[in-house]
Amino acid sequence: MSNSVQESVNAPLREESEILEQLKASASGADWSGMEIPPPVFKFMEGRLESYEPGRSLRVSFPVKPEYNNPMHRMQGGMIAAAIDNTMGPLSLLVSRGAAVTLSMNLDYVRGIAEGKRLYVVASVVSRSRTNLIMEAVASDERGKMVARSTAQFQLFRMPASK
């Protein structure tokens, strides 16, 4: 493959529609009980696909809505975890071109993020085998200040062929 062709294959995708099409293409070659792309929880959290570096990382942002608040008017930790999982999950599909489930997730919280802001999550592939995927993620505020960091292990499944 020529350098220019290789560069275009590995070029980051920055348009949400391009990333969404790539996600749908990753799931389209198989029938996995009506896999919905993007899933309802991603839509509920109003995730926005920001950029994708093929095979390496995915950046997604989420609004910090008042209904996500903890008693201190900051995004509740469970919602931050959901935002991170909603970034790692699509990355697992893009990288493996199959289904994956979260086996474990470790999460460290660094600071809060107030409603009205946007949470940015960058998930990256650390290691991949035939059956497992290890990823890390950093969630940051609009200034680039770390809100949380996470590592997770996913189990990969081969998707049954379409009929």
C-alpha cells in the first residue's frame, strides 16, 4: 500500500457522521440480536462523537445536565462512569468489529464537573488479544482538566454471520 493510501486509511475521523457510519459498518456484517447503534443509553446521555483515530482512540463528549447532579451540584460519579463506558464501548466495537462486554472497570475520580459544562472522554486501546481488550480513558472538563481516569477490560465475542 502506498504511503498516501495508508495515511488516508489511518487518518483520524473528525465528523460525527463519519464515525457513526464506521460504527454501523463494524456491526453490519453480523446479526447480534438487533444490535442498536448507537445504543439507547448513548442517546439518553446525548453523547457526541468528536473524533476517532482508527484502531487507537475515540473521543466523545457529553453534556453535564442538572439531572446528572449529585447533592453538591456536580455530575454524579456513576454518570461519569457511564460516560466513560459509553466511550469505551463504541471503541471496542470499532476495534474488534464485534461485540464486547465490560468485565472490569477501575475508576479514579480527580475533581467534579458542574452542570452546564461538557465532559470530554478520550478512550484508548492499551492491548488487544483474540478474546480480550484492555483500554484506558481520561475524562476532562472543557479546560482540559482531568475529572476522572479509568482502565477497563472487555471480553470480545465473535458475532454470528448474517443470514
